[in-house]
Amino acid sequence: MKPIPFEQSWPYEKQGEDIYIEECPFCGSTSVLTHMKEKHLQQAKERVKTRLVMPCCHGRMMIIEADDDYFWTTEKLRQ
């Protein structure tokens, strides 16, 4: 399998049951508490496509894989 480019990744943090994104890749809001549940994060870690809708601006990212630090997406999120 071809590796996913780093430009298609975005960092996240997990604190207890909550999943945060430090800065929204779409609108730039900071410390965004997502609506993602633990079971959806686990699915993403198992390489099940998972959609994440950002609560700040309703921007959408399709996560194709996750590790302990990053979401790996179908689109370029970094410059």
C-alpha cells in the first residue's frame, strides 16, 4: 500500500473521552472539541473511513486512517 502524504494529515489530541483538534484546518478556530466518539476513533485506527464534521465551521474531513497522534485524510490539509 502506498503511504499517505504528510500533507493529508492533521494532528489531534485525546483527553479522557474527548477528542480535540488544536486548530481547525478549514477556519482556523483553536482548541476545537469534536463530536467524535471513541468507537469512531477506533474504527479510523482500523482503517475504516470515518467522516469528521468540524463543529466550528461544518468543514468535513474524510479520515482514512488514524494513529495515536494524527488523522490521515483523503484530501490535502496542509500547504
